[in-house]
Amino acid sequence: MQKNWPARVTLMEVGPRDGFQFEPQIIPTDLKAAVVAGLIEAGLTHIQVASFVHPKRVPQMADAEDLIQRLPQLDHVHYNGLVLNPRGLERALAAQLPSVEISISASDTHSRRNSNMAFDDALDQGMRMIRRAKAAGLYVRAGAQCALGCVYEGPVPPERVTDILRRFRDQGADAVVVSDTTGMGSPVSLKRLLDRLLPAVDPQPVVLHLHDTRGTGLVNMMAGLESGIDRFDTALGGMGGCPFIEGAAGNIATEDAVNLLDMLGIATGVDLHQVAVWARKLETVIGRQLPGKMLRVIPRSAGNPPPSDECCLTP
Amino acid sequence: MQKNWPARVTLMEVGPRDGFQFEPQIIPTDLKAAVVAGLIEAGLTHIQVASFVHPKRVPQMADAEDLIQRLPQLDHVHYNGLVLNPRGLERALAAQLPSVEISISASDTHSRRNSNMAFDDALDQGMRMIRRAKAAGLYVRAGAQCALGCVYEGPVPPERVTDILRRFRDQGADAVVVSDTTGMGSPVSLKRLLDRLLPAVDPQPVVLHLHDTRGTGLVNMMAGLESGIDRFDTALGGMGGCPFIEGAAGNIATEDAVNLLDMLGIATGVDLHQVAVWARKLETVIGRQLPGKMLRVIPRSAGNPPPSDECCLTP
């Protein structure tokens, strides 16, 4: 249908980091390890397992090192950790994690409010961290948050995001990440950015980290596919929203992304049913319904018609 | 970005019918009338207000005639009623509704289970109803349910859907409706159908009625736009799922569709904030959270930053 679509897409599962991080109920480390093992069993090969942040700021991530110790070591599986400052990077190095993500906000206001750093200082620090991580032999994803809009500043110029990510590429980043932190992106704004960004960071790949805050996560993923993007971040169950806002949407749900990609004939190697089973298990742990759609559909479609015909009575 | 996109899209709000119909709690007729008035105030000009079905089968629709009496009569507003059998059509005529939707299932199994009619009989009846409605001077939308997949039969051949809708066009239908009742459609299957259907029913327009059951509602709307479709059914708050399955998704949320269309530069004439306000009011009445996304975002984006900065701490 669209010749530009990639034949295969690599999903990085970010549920254990972006999904878990602000859950008020602390998820036991053993359960986290079991979820990661289950996701690997489901076919995921790239998993962001933790964020190295101060445990007082994000208590859910206090067990990062402990969790990493418990993860299965498999040659085909790539674990990644998010590091937001030099201290976090040193922790990731000490934990012998082979891959990190270094990320700053493209919005000065957002940077000041959330990292307590002016944009220019955060950029300098990010570049130093990339050099340090590359010198230590790590694989480095380097990203720009609020790349498609900021709740404080509104639209973010694509030139700005391109400039940040080209600098990161020049420092040695192995891949660059466009994070639509606020879910404000659209197919139009995303294409505008990618048209500029892709040649600017070539030959390094661009990863899309899209939030579904406004219901456009999969729409923007489609727009990314049409620009030839073949790496996306997703989270089981669509975790990753703000749990303090009931019903707020998070990342694209892994199983929903796989369902769509399956229908498009784009390979992922991931079994969406298995991912959905883990998402449902997590719902019972966190005591809250997750926003993903396929985890509601799976029990019905696994050879079972709907429990009540009334649901399909009419158009 | 895509030259084929229409400059303007007409949304038919189906919340008062598809959204309300299976809510277990009876919504008072006055509130229904207030919702419709609110949706008109928000800019919607096409509203499907009721289904003329047996009150024992769908108690929520028992007040169809009463509701229609209470609706504001405005020249620019077009009310539509769903009729699934000749008795329903006669009720719509008696209620002096100027526009009806006549709809059958493209799936024989689904037709037998939900309408207690074999497909061939349902098709004959549908054609008779169209002739009767046209003879009475009504505007007729005629649709095929399960047009992009059936939970019982799986994929539905596009030839079959095209054949049904061409016959309906030939009987005099003013517009034909592709209903993705199960939400099983994809951009690929939808394009395949539209490539065949659009020339077959020309010059009558094709309406897309897309369910978000699998999270692909807006993705499929985008695919429809790329085929030049400019008429979509949506429901405030994304109502229309099966309320017996907690968290099940329904129609495309009107306010989410408007948000996306706004970002694409496609005019709708609808103020998504006002629609979201009504969706939130309905949540308090039905005591359940609706699956739409923008109704969660609106209170934050109306000039207010997020309540907690923690939500945007990281990518």
C-alpha cells in the first residue's frame, strides 16, 4: 500500500521504565524481573528496564541495580537504562548495563521545571554524558523530549530538535530519539520534523517515542512508518501515563502496536497475546485499568465469540 | 502533506444512539435532549439521535419518539434515526424524522445471531426499506455492518461489501455507510475496500463508521482521509463500546477526531472543548470513565499546565 513502509520494525519495550516509574504502588523487584522475562518470551529483544534517578524523586526506580542483577542474560536481548544526569550514568556503568538513553528537553521551560536546568546547561551536560558513555563503550540512544510540543511553550520548532539531535549524533550517539512527551504531535508536525531530521543525523537511525495522550499514538506511528522509521518505543498495556490523572493515556501499547503492524504485514517478532497477558497481570497488581485496547479484546478473540451478542447488535 | 485529504470533513455524532444504546443506566430523556442541544452548540450539524428498536431489546432507546419531540428544530441541523426493520422505519416516519439509516450485516453468521435473519433475507428487507423510505421522501443512509471483519467469520471480502452497498445505492440510498462494527479494519483492508467501493457507488458518498475496539479508529480515519473520504461517524467521549466489558472501546471519540482534524488543517466546524465538557458530564451520569483521550487532556490544556510536573519528568 505504501512502498516506503519498512518490512520489519524493532520495538523497544519501555514499560518497565516509563510505564512503571510513577506507579504509586511499589512493584516488587521479582515481579518486575518476571515481567521482563515474560516480555522476552513474547519476542521483545529491546527493553528499557529502569531509570537511574534519585530514589527520593522516583521511588519506583530505587531497585534499578537490583533488578538488573536478576535479569536473564541472553545474547539476543538488549537492556537499556535511562540516565538523566552524570550520577545516573555512573550508576548505569557500575551496573554493567551495555546501553543507555541520554535525554534532554527541547523546551527551556520544561527543562527548568523538570530538571532544574536551563536548556543550554542541559545540552552541555547531555553532550558530556554522551562522550563519557561512548568512551566507556556503551551503546547510546540520545533523545529530545517535548520534541513535538510543550505544554508550557506550545509548538517546538523542528529546527531546534534537529539541532539538538545532530549535536548528539556528532558526539557519538548511536541512535537519536524523538520523544513526543506530551502527545501533542500530529502526522503533519512529525513529517515536518522527520523531513529535516533524517538527513541531518544520517546515517544514525531515528527512534520514535510517542505518547498516546491525545489518542494519536498509533496515528503518529503510521506517519513515522511512512517516513521509513523502523524503531519505536512502546509499553505493555499502554502504561506510562500519569497515574495521578485517572484515565490519562501513556505510551503506545505494545500489543496494540503489534496488532496494527501485524495487519500492515510489518514483522515485529512479537506475540501480542503474550504481551497482553502480562499487561492484564499488571492491572491486578496496580489495581487500575490500563488504557491499551488489545488486552480487552484478546480474551474474546482467542477463539471465543463475544460474551454477549448485544455488543454487536448494530453498526 | 497528502494532497488527497479533503479540506473539510462532516462528522455525524452518533453518541446519542450508538453511545447510549447499551448503557445499563437509563439516561433521562431531558438529559439526552440537553446533550444533543450541547452538541449542536459545539458545532455538530449531523446527529444520529436514536434507534427505533423494540424497547424490550434496547430499553435505552424506548424514548426515541419522546426525545425527537424535545429536540431543537434548526434548519442547519440534520437528525437521523437508525432503523433495523420495517416496524422501526414506520416509527421513524411517524416521528417525522427526515433522515434514517438502514443497515444490515455483511456477515451471514452475525446477521443470524443478531437479527435472527439469514443474510439474503436481511438484504431483501433492507432494499424494501430503502424503497419505502425514499418513496416517503426521507434522506437514506444505507450501511453494511462488519464490513471490515466479523468476530465469527473473520475477514469479510470487499467484493461482498461493495455488492451490498451498490445494491443499496441502486435502490436509491443517498449515502452508503461502511461500518467497522468490530474494529477489525486496518489501513490496508480499508483501502482495499474503498478502492473498489468508491467507483462502484459513485456519485453517492461513502461514510465511515469506525470503532476503536483495537485502538485503530483514528488510524483508519486517516486511511479514509487519504482515500478522500469526508464523512465520518463519531461519538462524544468515545462512547459506544460494550458496557458489559469494562474498558472496551467504542466509536472514535468526537473530540479526539476533531483534535486530529484540527492538527491536519481539516475543517469540521466543531469545538472539541465543548464536546469534551459534555462527555465529562455524561461520565458522572453513567458512573463510568469513557475511553476518549481529549476529555482527560482538556482541563490541563485550557491554559493550565499539568497539575503535577512529575508527569513530564522524562521522555
